[in-house]
Amino acid sequence: MDSLTQIALGAAVGVAVMRRRTALWKAATWGAIAGTLPDLDVFIDHGDPVLNMVLHRAETHALFWLTLFSLPLAALVARLHGEWGQWRRWWLALWLVLVTHPLLDALTVYGTQIALPFSSHPVAIGSVFILDPLVTLPWLVGTAWTLTRRDGRRLRANDIGVLLGCAYLAWGLIAQQQVRGQALASLQAQGVPAGRLLVTPAGFSVLLWRVVAIDGGQYLEGYRSLLDAEGPMRFERFERGAALDAELAANAAAARIRAFSHGFYKLHEADTLVRITDLRMGAEPNYSFSFAIARRGSAAQPLPVPLASGRAPDLRQSLPWFWQRLQGRPLPPPR
């Protein structure tokens, strides 16, 4: 998730756990700080844009390592504020702040390696968009209300904010399964054997969903709003570059993207360069993570260092379409 959401979640969890055992501003401040610590790995340059992508949300997002780190961090905070008698409570609060960060990230589609060092599998549930104000606002407003009020019930606002934000996340999981069922039924009716299916929010809420289905050497993309009328989903079909896949069987960068994207990728040639694109983040033809990994002559020759070539959508076209499509209007996406 975005940094503001993680700050808001960390502050809300810190206040919810510490309550009146310390000053509320201390709990909120340390919660916000601890809530951002796992994302400091963005400042690590692995010397390769593909490695920078697949190694983000790795060790610093692992539940095991964060649990170990929470112990000295809690001791430092308790000692700093002269509250050693509250050390265990500080440890519980900061541990929860640290581990809820990657657990929230795991609900996005990016990929979070929460099980390191035991497994490097990138967990990517994809039930919430990476930037969703309906997640952030309950935590942010609830904590702010608690910190600015002086009455005896001010902690209730923080508690309500935590519950509302978590309820929204739960609703996203339920909505995702509902859309998945509708997508599978539509694909089956169209004779498409979707062995691999991606269902994730199209942006900023869990009202509009993007569906990607892998069908051999092709993939299908469609959209479903929770406000859509009853009826089958419409899909567009695109090539995945199956012929290039064989040429890049030994390419290390391609192998990393294949694994990290859980198979949701495409290959294509442009200007003599072979590019691999993660189909999970973005929409046809604009994707956040695309990399030139080889030069095409008689055969694909790996580049010494992959080149990032992601492209942002034209917001003048995409935002009006997004708003209308979210309301259930069956408009084709801008291309």
C-alpha cells in the first residue's frame, strides 16, 4: 500500500494497543514510524530494475524478521520514554504495527514475501488496490479524532476507525470472490478454459474490477463493476508472445518476472528489443512494470542490464472512462 495508508494504520494500531498506558501522541508517533520502516527497502539499489522489483517487499516484509526486530525496537522505545514497566505492552504494539504492514501489502497484487526465510513465494491476493482512500480514511480520521479530542470517549473514535478499515478490507475479499465467480461463468459460456485467472481492483476502490485470464499463448482482459447489470462479461483477447518465450527460456530476468508475476506476463518485440511485461499492474496497453531484457537479431541475446520501460496511462482518457465504467456503464476501455 501507499506510505500514507501504512502511516495511518501504524498510528491507529499503536493507539489501539497502548491506549492510556502512555501518552496517545507517543503511541501514534511510534506506530506511524514503525509502520513505514519496512518500506525503507525502496532505497536499496540492487543494480538491476528487475531485481529492484522482485526484491522489494522481501526481507523487510518477512513476518519472521519483523518479529525479531520488534524486540529491540520495543526495548529502545520503552527505555527512551522511561516506561520500562510497559516494555511488554510496547513490544505487543510495535510487533502488531510491523506485521500488519506486510499483511496489508499482501492483500495487493504486487507480491509480498512474508514467509522469508522459509519461503520466497510472493503472496499477492489482489483484493485491494495499492491506493484506496476508503481504506486510508477510517484509520486516519479515527486516530486524528482521538488525538484532538479531550473527552473520555476519544479512544472509541480510533477503535471505530480500525474496525471500519478492516471491514472494508473484508468486503474487498468477498467482492473479489463474487467477481471471480462471475468471470469464470462468463468464460465458461464463451468456451474459454481459464486455467489461470487474475481478479483485482481496477483502481482506487473495490467497486470496479479488472479480470485477466490466461488461455495458452493468449490472454483475455475484461472489467466488472459491482454496479453492472446482470449479464456475461466482455473480454478482449491479446497475444502473449509465445514464440519469444522459447527463445528466452534461459534468460534470468525473464525467469524472475515469470515467477514473480505468477505467470501473468507477456513478451513482445519493439525496436529490436524484446520486452517482458507484468500483466497484473496496469491495463492494456499501459503497464507499470515492463522491461527490455534482450536484443533481437537472429535470436534473442540478453541485455547486460534490463531496461525499465513501463508506461503510465493518459489520465485525460482513463479517468473519465474509469468513473463511467465504475457506475456500471458498459464502455470499452480507452486504448
